[in-house]
Amino acid sequence: MRYAHIVGWGKALPQRIMTNDDLARIVDTSDAWIRERTGIVERRIAGPHETTATLAIAAAKEALEVAGLSGHQVDLIIVATATPEHIFPSTASLVQDALGADHAGAFDLSAACSGFVYALSMGADAIKAGSAETVLVIGAETLSRIVNWSDRSTCVLFGDGAGAVVLQAREQPGGVMATLLRSDGSGAELLILPAGGSKMPITPEALAQNLHTIKMNGREVYRFASRILDRAAREVIQKAGWNPEQVDLFVPHQANLRIIESAARALNIPMDKVFCNIQSYGNTSAASIPIALAEAAATGRLRPGDRVVMVGFGGGLTWAAAAVQWSEPRAFHRKGRTWRQLGYSLAGLRSRARRLLRHVEDRIFGSLDPALSNGKSSTPANRPRPQEQSTTSEQKR
Ligand code: ACO
């Protein structure tokens, strides 16, 4: 039997820190209100050159480093994000290119704040089914780019960052033991980015009404989250064949400290078994759980053999949970590190070379095909157009 073990982890956070006091200079709020209602003290905000892809790439490199693997050894890359680099191409394809992961498939996954746990489940299933050996699962966000900085009810909540894990097939039991994925689309409008999709393209009117920024019914989302967090945890614990007392660490989505505390009470899990870093980063949506996992592993809160339960919830509405037995990272080879760095530099050069080659091909071969070279139809003047062709066959009948 194949098991999907987490063998590497990493995180990337923008340098710039925005404190509650900084926010109080922008909107009518206060450090006391934000701390008391949410538990957030500060968050990270992406700089002009930081994007969802750059953060995802940095977190992925760190995770591969812990796993002692190169991009070349990855079979599948899944980026969970609500703030992709573009609608298409996928952010995952940009990550694949930067890592030189030339044997990997790559796609983005959209399930808002539940996205990382959804992606972890997809990645583990690909390993268990035998279609992949090594999967890179990333949660990455630049929510600061879609926040309305004049709406105090939302702008105080969110932050930017990325986290990543490497899943790898092993024969011995452990790794992702059970997952649970759920959705309730009747609550779609409770947390929504109204404009920028097929229903409402971005127009000057949409921009004027700030419809390209996050709209949230905070109270309803709060009620939903408080209801499902402990329920989903309980269900996945049962699915894994564990009981709540056996859980060593509970890693919930970091949206609001009050929601986390009430779920811990309902589950009868003491707060020292609950990982919280919301005070430092705010709500980083799909990135919050992998960032928390990377910090928990780095600080010794997660050790090999530990049972960890993670629960994500958010827009959709969606929620998802996973029960994971934590694994040993692969042996760390310092020598391998130099090779991996060299591999990334070569990947960059190769990517540039491919772009150049495409450009040259276009100049040479494009001119041989009139359809490609000047946009005119390649249909010879004397060949009937499709419309005319169908008329001709009609007439024949
Ligand atoms: N500073 C000061 N006052 C504020 C602020 C602020 N930043 N924001 C709202 N208020 C005011 C409101 O205007 C309201 O004033 P009023 O009573 O005069 O109308 C008052 O504070 C209370 O507002 P509530 O919305 O009732 O405040 P609540 O205690 O519910 O806290 C919060 C609001 C923090 C947003 C809470 O509802 C919450 O955390 N909801 C869940 C949000 C969440 O988790 N979202 C993410 C889900 S995951 C994802 O997919 C992105």
C-alpha cells in the first residue's frame, strides 16, 4: 500500500510589516479593536516586486530544501490560491518553470481559504493512486492586492504570504491518513470578489464601486466558521480512526482567534495543542495552514510521529480537513543544496532560452505561413469558405 508522507515544508513572507497602528492611520480603527475582535497584531504586505508567484516559488524552494529534492524530481505542482498571478496561465505553471520541474504537471486550485487542504487531499490521492511519486502542494496569496483599503471591516483582517509542503510516496504507514472536502455554494455571496470574472468583467463602473475588491458579510462568515470548525475536525479524526485526545497538534485556518478558541473548547483540546500565528500574519487565506505547519515544524511543535489535524474554511462556502501523521524529513544534504541552487539558475536560463527560441522560430517559420505572419486567412482565394462549402453541399442534396 502507498502512503503520501509530508517530507518537506517551507514558507515565504514579505519583508514589509503593517501593524494595527499603521492601519489606524488609514481607516477608522484601533489596535485595541483589532486585537480584541480578531487576535491580529500585524500582517505582512507584499512589496511592488513581490507577487503570488514569487512568494510561492520561495516557499517551494524552502520545502524542496528540507526534502532534499530538486524541481526535476517533482511530478505534480498544485498551487491553492484566491489571488493567482493571472486568471491564466496558472501560477503553478510559473512555479514549475522557476523550479526547473520539467517532468511536472501544474495547476491552480480555487477553494479560497480551504484551498491548501483541498490541494493536499488532491496531491495525496495522486500519490495513493500511483500517478505521482512526488507532489508539491503550495498555498500562496497576495490578498493586499484585492483588499479595499478604505473598508475597515475587511482590510484589517488579511495579509500576504505563502507556504508549501512536499508530499512523497512511501510504503510505511503515515502521512495523509484521512481528508474531508465540503462545499455549500448557497453561501457564495457571503465572501466574494464580485468583479473580474465572466459574470462581471472589470469595467469603469465596477472599479468605481470597488467591486474588484473583497466583499464579506463578517458576521455570517463568523457564524459559519464557528459551526463547522470543530465538526469538520471531529469528522476527519473519526475517519482516520483516532480520537480527539490522540491529536498532538490542531492547525486551524488562521482567520480569527475567537473562532479558533471556541473550536478548541468544543473539541476539548487545550490551547497549547493549537497552533496560532494569526497575531503575526493575519488571515493569509490558502497560505495560512502551510505557513503554520512550516513554523510548527521549525520550532519543534511538530515532531515525527505526531498526529496533526488541520481544518480550512472560507469562500465558497468551502471547508476541508485533513488528519496527518507527521513524518521525518528526508536526510538533508548540504552538498545537494549547491546543486539545487545551480539547478534553479539553469532553470532560469533554460526558460529564457526557450522564449528566445520561440521568438526566433516565429520570425523564421511564421513568415512561411501567411496565416501566422500577417493574420490573413490561409484559405486560398479560390477555395470555398466553410459557409460557401455548406451551401454547395446543400445544393447537391
Ligand atoms: N475597527 C473598528 N470598528 C470596526 C471595525 C474595525 N476594523 N470593523 C467593524 N467595526 C465596527 C462595525 O462597524 C460595527 O459597528 P456598529 O455596531 O456601529 O455597526 C462594530 O464594529 C461591530 O461589527 P461586527 O461586524 O459585529 O464585529 P464582529 O465582532 O463580528 O467582528 C469580524 C467583525 C472581525 C470581521 C468578524 O465578524 C469575523 O472575524 N468574521 C469572520 C471573518 C473571516 O474569518 N473571514 C475570512 C474567512 S476565510 C476566507 O476565505 C477569506
